[in-house]
Amino acid sequence: TSNHLRHVESLATLPSGAGRISKLNAVILGESLASEEDDLVFPSGDFSRQAHVPSPQKYLDMYKMSIEDPAGFWSDIASQFYWKQRWGQPVYSENLDIRKGRIKIEWFKGGMTNICYNCLDRNIESGNGEKTALFWEGNEPGEDGNLTYNQLLQRVCQLANYLKHIGVKKGDAVVIYLPMLMELPIAMLACARIGAVHSVVFAGFSAESLAQRIMDCKPKVVITCNAVRRGSKIIYLKDIVDAALADSAQNGFAVDVCLTYENCSALEKVKTKWQEGRDTWWQDVVTKYPTTCDVEWVDAEDPLFLLYTSGSTGKPKGVLHTTGGYMVYTATTFKYAFDYKPSDIYWCTADCGWITGHSYVTYGPLLNAATVVVFEGAPNYPDSGRCWDIVDKYKVSIFYTAPTLVRSLMREGDEYVTRYSRKSLRILGSVGEPINPSAWRWFYNLVGDSRCPISDTWWQTETGGFMITPLPGAWPQKPGSATFPFFGVQPVIVDEKGVEIEGECSGYLCVKSSWPGAFRTLYGDHERYETTYFSAFPGYYFSGDGCSRDKDGYHWLTGRVDDVINVSGHRIGTAEVESALVSHPQCAEAAVVGVEHEVKGQGIYAFVTLVEGVPYSEDLRKSLVLTVRNQIGAFAAPDKIHWAPGLPKTRSGKIMRRILRKIASRQLDELGDTSTLADPSVVDQLIALADS
Ligand code: WTA
């Protein structure tokens, strides 16, 4: 048995049922246990009996198969999908070892398929045509809609036909900048149907960020809408797109078409600025096209989408996912981690602008013929009970969200939750950052009435789908632990030298072999792919996360170990925020670190030095924050600006972030050795200015 399997086998030695009552009671009563690691929360016997994976033993059997024979394991699953032509041999080929040559990951190469066909046509053929595919809940309560699988296919085909008509071909990029309307998954699926590569940009990104992404992938068309309501605000998205398109055109790249969906019908069309020849209303053109559209069969390794994400250095990276492996992987992880059954109603609160919305609003659930709730609005509008109102309205049985939302609702008081029945709920899910045990317990005890297992899914934009996640009926959970690896995933924990560590330990989380949903490259920059992810610890994919493993083999994610901050579950590179700050004419230098934040998980803390002679003022602070909002987006706005006459640097000029992190978190007695600084007195200055 490999070392890796041994960690997982420790599961089998866990007490099953013994101690169940006393420990569960302790959890419900909120008693603190001797150690979090000993805190086991068991699924009920009834829950386990009906689950796809009902016991640790069943998991172990399947897991072993997936590791010992990945080709066989994944081929069996892949065969359940429609392939125009079956894949060739070998089923997969990989090189994750930079010392042996170029990094390469391929799955099901030679197989011809189409993910849109598998989401829609295939499910319709098997009798799901009249099943609801999407429930749409608008920002305003009472504003809603829905589409069956048949209707969704028709809508997708109309848009696909339109895109073909304006010249979008297989392999072309399409940028989508839309809020959570049904048109967003429709646009993604339409691209997939014709083999175009979608690049969805979260509609909270600024014009500048959007322009950057447009210039990088050079789409023929940008799909957007005139405006969106979010809570009590109206955001004029088309104005942002106009600015981005002007910016991009000035830099030598002009898109042919800006397809604009008319949302917020209360707003008059005339208010939207229009560039004749380039701008087209969706409703004026798309609805004229036929409701059937032939599928473009693509190779399993043809690109499906690009999604930009932040790294520790430089501009955002275009993570590229291909078709076949991603399809098989998102569908399978969805089915097992949420113990999905055809009668489930599924709601994931993520926006399709992030990976969670790609894999677990659109592709994973639709591949399983699931009914998906798409929510346009804000979870605290009109009040903090909105989520549970939606759960009751649609009888949601699987509810998947982020710890930041759990924490923010927790602060509003239990009343907003207990006002609603929530009886339909069966499973809860968490993603985006570690969920702290107290938020876990509130979610479990209050929202789920101590009845619903929580799937705390650890994964990344790069991994395409879940990597470490509970299988809810299979084993007891520990609040705050993502538990065990999914089938086919071999996580390892390594030390600074890249040596795998055994047993109870903590270190850097890596993965030692490929899985079907892995990203294949960074768009246009395979070298950056290799250096960012495969060079730190040769032989492994390095996640950028720290992790520890306890005596029972459970995994505990401890957060990023690189210069990436995780704010409300959104990844932001410190370098991006710094470069936005220094673009301000009065800012000389900036250093950004993450600090603990009660609701957001991490907050953004920025140290800035000013241009000689410029005094620091409240107006300047506001204008610095505004600069970041304008350049990246509101979600990246610093929580704190700390004016610094000087920054702590080594004699060679390197900023010592370790010290800045301690100052930011006010752990002033843990500053450590400051004698190697070029000017140790800047530290005292910074401390003196900390709360000014
Ligand atoms: C963090 C989001 C702990 C982690 C799917 C990772 C988590 C980054 C969890 C990826 C979790 C995500 N527990 N940490 N369950 N899920 N993370 O690319 O730091 O937006 O590296 O993908 O989020 O963020 P990304």
C-alpha cells in the first residue's frame, strides 16, 4: 500500500456509532471538546443508508480502485456520457515532473464529445425534457422565472445560431460580462455548443480589469446587459463595458459586436449609450434564430473555457480548462460530494463569474440533469432572511455557499433563520476558504437543524472540481475539516524542501498525480504555468495552500501560503492591489498584506508611502481606495490604509512582509528580529502611526 493510501485507511479505524450520541450532543449544545480533532459529527443512519457512498469501507474500496487504476476507474464513469467517438489509448497521459520535461496533462484524448450536448440533449433524450433545469429568482422578491430542459436547449440553440451567424467559430473566444441571469449559463452553454471558448468575467470587475481580459483573449463578441439591480442599487453594466471596449480599442483591439441583453425592463432602452454597428440588443436578434442548432463535436482536449484568477505576482492568469476531463470530473464530484438524487433542488449562491459558478452552478449540476436555482440578488436584501425564504420557496434540498456568507448572517441573529421552515434541506455545502468551527456549528445546528451533513469542499480554479471533500453519508465530519480526498486525487503534504511528510503533520499542500478536471495550461503562457505550479516542489502540483493532517487522516486547510489574499472567498493578489495603489499619482510605494477579518475571512491591509511633500489626509485615503475600486473592482477595495513614512526593507531593498503582517494584525510583541533592516526605526514609526 502506498503511503498515501495509509492516510486514508485510518478512516476505517474510526469508531462507527460508538460515541456518536455523546459527541453529537456536545456539538449541539455548543460545548467545547478537548480538541477540535476529536469532535466527530456523524450522519444519521437513515442518511447513510440512502447515500451513494454509505460507509468508510465503500469509499475506501472505490478510492483504492481510483488510485490503482485511474484509467479504468475514469473510463467506466466517462462511458456514461455521450461521445461521438470514443477516446483512444492511453486514457490519460501526464508529466507533472518539471525535471523530466514539459508539464503535460491529457485525459480522453481522441474522444469527440460536446459538453452542452451532454448537459442538455442527452438528458432530454433520457426523459428529462420537461424537468425544470433552471429556477431564476430575481433581485426583487416575486420576480422569477424558470426553464425546463427542453426550453433551455431552445434558448441555447438560438444564441448558438446567432453567434455562428456573426462568425464565431470553434476555438474563438467569447467574453461574457453578465450578472446572474439565466442568460449567463445560457451564454456559456451556447459557446460550448459551437466549440467557442468562453471567458466569463465577474460583473463586479471594473472596466479596466475587463479591458485587460478582453485584450488578452481577443474575443469577436462581448455579451453583456444594460444594467442590473443588486439590493437597492442599480449598476449600469453597459457603461462599464463601453469604457472597457474604448480602452481596448485604443490599445489596438476592437471587438466586432457587443451583444446586450435588456435587463431591468423598467429602465428605458434609450438611456443606454449605443455605438451603432457594434452594439446589438439580444432581444432584437437572438429570438429570430431557430431553436435547434447542430453540435460542434470537439476533442476531449479542446479548450472549453478560460477563467482569469489572481496569483502572487503579475497580472491575472488565464486558467484554461478543456472539455472531456472537466466534464467527467465536475459531474462526478457533484454527484458524490452532494450525494445528488434526481429529486433534489440545488442552489449554489456563487456567481458564474467565479469557478464555483462554472463547475457547480452550470456544468456539474446540469450534467446530472439537476434542477438549479439561479439567484440574481444579494443575500441580505430585502433582509437577512432572503436565503431561507428562497430555500422554502423552491424547496431547496442542497444549499452550497461560502463561509463569509454564513458568518455575516450569523451576526444578524438566529431569528432570520428560524422564521423559515428549511425542512427541505438535506445537505449543506461550503467553499472558498476554511470554515471556522463556530460558523460550521451555527450552519449545522441552526440552518440545518442538526440534520444536514456539511460538505466542506476544498478546491481551486485550477483544479476544476472538488479535491478534498466530505462524502456526506460515508464518514463522520469534524467541524472545520475538509476531510478526505475525492476519488482519483492524491494530496500530499510536503515540507519546505519538498519532502512528503507522513502521519500527523502540517506543511504545503501538493498533489502528486493528475486528475481529469485539472487545468491544462495558462492561456498563452505555458512557461508561467510550469513555474507557478510545478517548480516550487518538483514532481508535484503545488496548490499555494497550507494544510495539516490529524491523527485520523483528516485534512485541515490553513489558508494561502503565498501572496494571495482570500477576501470573502475571492482570490486577490497582493501585487495587483499594490500596482493599483502606486498608479495613484500621490502614492510612491505600497505593500499589501492580508489580516484576519471577522466576516470576510481576510481583509486587505495596505501600507502606503506618499510622494515627497504630499501630506496624508482623509481625502487622500478615500481617493486611494477609489483607485483600487476603479482598477480592480469594489471587492478588492482595501479595508485599511496605513500611511507609512517608510517601509521595512532589508539592506538589499526587499520589503519584509513578515513584519508588516505582524503590525497589521497588531501582534507587536511578535515582530521578531528587526536588526537586519536597512533602517530599523521605520518599524517604530509605523507602530506609532498604526491607529492614526
Ligand atoms: C481557498 C474556489 C479552505 C484556498 C473554489 C484555495 C478553501 C482558494 C476551500 C481557491 C475550503 C477554497 N477550505 N480553503 N473548503 N475552498 N479555498 O480559485 O485557499 O477562487 O487555494 O477557487 O480558496 O480559490 P478559487
